[in-house]
Amino acid sequence: MNFPKTVINLEALLYALTQQEEPLPADLQGSLQDVGQDLRQNDPDSACRLRELIRQYPPLEAAYQAALEKWDQEYTTQERAKSLNPTFPTSSNLDWLFIHKVTPTTDWVATTKHLTQRQNSSVEKTEFWDKTDRIAIMIAGGVALGSAIAQLPGAVIGGISAAMYGWYISFAKNKSVRNS
């Protein structure tokens, strides 16, 4: 099932669930499971009902809205660096993840926290290799510019300078942004 972005943002919902300190109230969890079953059966109105259930529980709604606002800010500040680091896998996998891993369970909060821990451990392992292409391009550009200006010594200096700057914009700069 494809979820219309105007109705619900699944990544924000999953993130909001991970931010909950306690399990959801039993009546809300039961309603969510009913909606989850409708989602698995491709009911077209189920996404709207899911959004209404989120609105009914203020702590979940507040975390959901906070996630949307936070990502809007991160997107605008990191758009040029292309370094937005999502909590969950790409959105094409989110529908499947949500429908088949979260909705069948009796505790959505515990399930999403468990999924986040697994996802974060795999993201940390691949983060370096995902960013090396930017560093390689920076080095190539530095070498080309340096060699055009001062032949071999310029190429060496340009390559080293570009490597340091590429590392800075790929890792150090984004680390300080994520920590703030």
C-alpha cells in the first residue's frame, strides 16, 4: 500500500513511536492494530484513520509533529551537503516494514525501538562508504585544479587540500550538526 504523504509520514510515525517512554494505552493499541490489519488488506481509508488515531494521543502527536519539524529543518540545512541521515530505511521499504513488522505486534513502541536499534547498527557500518564518493570527487577536482596551476607540486597540494575539505564536509561538519 502506498501512503499519501499528505495524510501520514510513516518515518515520522515510526520515529514518534520510538520516542514514547511507555507503551501506548491498551485501547489505542487495539485501535491501531485494527487499522494495521486494514492497511495489510489495502483499505484506502486506513491511512486517514491511522492519522486520526495519532491525533487522539497527545504524546504521540507531539512527537510526530516534532519529527516532521526537525526533518524540515535538517533538510534545508543539509540539502546541499546531501547528508540527511534517516532513522529508517528508504521510503520504498517503509510501507513493507510498517505493515509487516510493526502492525501485527501488540506493542508498537517496543517493536519500533527494536527496529531502530538494528537499523542504526547497520547504518553506522555503511556510513563511511556512502560518503567516499564525495571525497573522491573533491580529490579529483583538487588534483586537476592544482596541476593546471602548478603542475606536479600543485596537483599534490590540491589533492591533499581537497581530501581534507572533502572529509570535513562529509564527516566532521555533519557530526557537529547532528550533535546539536
